[in-house]
Amino acid sequence: MGAGLSGLVAARSLATHDHHEVIVFDKGRSVGGRLATRRIGAATFDHGAQFFTVRGDALAAQVAIWRAAGVVDVWCDGFDQRSDGHPRYVAPRGMSSIAKDVAAGLDVRCGHLVFGVRRGPGGAGWEVVIDDGSVHPADAVVVTCPLPQTFSLLFEAGVELPVELFRDDYDRTIGLLAVLDRPGAVPDPGGVQADRLAGSPWSFIGDNHAKGVSDVPAITFHASPDWSESHWDHDADEVQSMLLEAARPWLGQAEVVESQVKRWRFATPRSPWPDPCWIDATGTLVLAGDAFRGPKIEGAFDSGLAAAQALT
Ligand SMILES: Cc1cc2nc3c(=O)[nH]c(=O)nc-3n(C[C@H](O)[C@H](O)[C@H](O)COP(=O)(O)OP(=O)(O)OC[C@H]3O[C@@H](n4cnc5c(N)ncnc54)[C@H](O)[C@@H]3O)c2cc1C
């Protein structure tokens, strides 16, 4: 359950290598979760993950395939004119296109909010209950929602979860998406990281035009976890005005022609679980996602693979 990267990678691995019949449910309108791309007029924004790096062999092998297919490309190997030798990868058609690539050919049902997971009749297998009232029997279930959502889904499942899993909280992110009338003043290669943003609300600024994602000037501004938390309940218009003001130094001569604010309540897990996934005593319920491997695309990817391996 969950058509973010971890759920899709688990589903693809189970369907392709192990020939299981797999259904992926997601409450969202399309696949990707925090691999999210949004259009405003002619502008295109990555408004969740901005880029990714690769450390392990599993994602490196997949990236070679994605590069050959034109799904991902190298953006740069560092910001602020400092190369650290690690390529930053982006998706020229937007980060959600990575999820779409993994989802191709799978039975993915978006717009399906899962209400709960419970044991099947007589305690055999599982039942997945959807908000339209339908109940789907399953031999095994992989749950990849952010953990607080996972706990409420498993309320009726009678599963004993490690108490430490409950303690993990998530940082929040408030983002500003700004369409400009001309290129802004974000320096090459079009990204600014937290170390250059001290004293401002921002933790990352990404120029979607410079990344090759947007045809027209379009900048994603992400506020830091502290700023996002302290302004979470503020009036929406007030937050937008504050963020537009804070964006000014990065606009140069450009004017903002349109803007939107985007909030991520469960942006990044604070203390990722050390194992790549969690498996219940029956070996048929697996919790996975970036809360298990680290709050990054590679963490979600590795956790999804580990979930599939746990079921084979
Ligand atoms: C603002 C932001 C910036 C980031 N920047 C970067 C970056 O630059 N580089 C990087 O590597 N990583 C970045 N990340 C982290 C990265 O996006 C995540 O680690 C990764 O995408 C998580 O994937 P996932 O599959 O674990 O979870 P998700 O993508 O959150 O997928 C979970 C899915 O479960 C679905 N779901 C939840 N509840 C239900 C329910 N009840 N029923 C049905 N479906 C449900 C959701 O709709 C969602 O699609 C960023 C994240 C955010 C929010």
C-alpha cells in the first residue's frame, strides 16, 4: 500500500521477479507520493524531492537503466561551485516521472484511501479495507505510508509493533512555488543548499528551469523544518506573504506572476529505523518506506527492495 517510490519498488520486484499478483493502493490522485511534480500554467515544479544521490549498488544499477531510458539525468555534482564528486540526479520530466516509470504495467489504483488492514477470516491472511467500502483479501501486505498513518491503519490488525517505532516523528516542510516573468537570481547550477541560507526561512532553493524540468522560469523554495513547524498553523495568506518576501533576494529583476504554498506534514522522518523494513511474526506483513532506511530517495528505494525480499 502506498504508490510512493518504496511501495512501487516493492510491488515491481514482487510482480517481476516473484510473479506475485500485486495491487498497489494509493489515496493520491497519481503515483509518486513525495516524488511530486506540479504544473502551474506553463511552469513545472518539483515540489517534494528536488534531486537524489546514489551510494549503493542497487540504486546505481537502476539509475543506469533510467539514464539509458532518459528518465533521469545528472544535474550537477555539488552546489555553490563546490564539487564533492557525487552526481545529483534529476528527472527532466519531473521527479514524479520516476514513480511513473516504476509503476508502468503494475496494477496501481490511485484515489483509493486505505482505511485499515485487518486479519482475514479465521486469522488467515489479511484484508485491506478501502474507503469505498470494498475489502480486498491478501496473502501478504506491504505498508509504506509515513509511520503515524501506518499505526492508525493497523489499529484493528492486532499486530504488536515495536514501541520505538511509535516515537519517530516527522519534520514538516512548507514550500513556495513561484512562477517568474524572467529568470531569477539563483546561482548556477540552479540550487542553493542550507549552508548558504542561514538567517532565512529556507533550507533549499531549486530552479526548475535550470534543472531542465520547467520550460519557463519557476523556482521551488523549501522552508526549514524549524520555520515550517513554527508557522504551520499561521494564516495561509500571511505565510504566503512572508515567503514571497523571503524569496525576494533570489529573484533578481524578476517578478512573481503566480505562486502557491505547499505543505508537507510528513516530509522527513527524524530518526530512521536502523533496519531496512519491519516484518511481523507471521512474515506476511511488512512495513517499509524512507522511515526505515533514511529520509531520501535512496532510502525509500532500498526499503522497497528489502520489503519485497522479506516476502520471498
Ligand atoms: C519537501 C521534501 C523535499 C525532499 N527532498 C529530497 C531530496 O532532495 N532528495 C532526496 O533524496 N529525498 C528528498 N526527500 C525525501 C524523499 O522524497 C522521500 O524519502 C521519498 O520520496 C519517500 O518515499 P516513500 O515511498 O517512503 O514515501 P511516500 O513517497 O510518502 O509514499 C507514501 C504513499 O502512501 C500513500 N498513503 C498514505 N496513507 C495512505 C492511505 N491511508 N491509503 C492509501 N495510500 C496512502 C501516500 O499518498 C503516498 O503516495 C524530500 C521530501 C520532501 C517532502
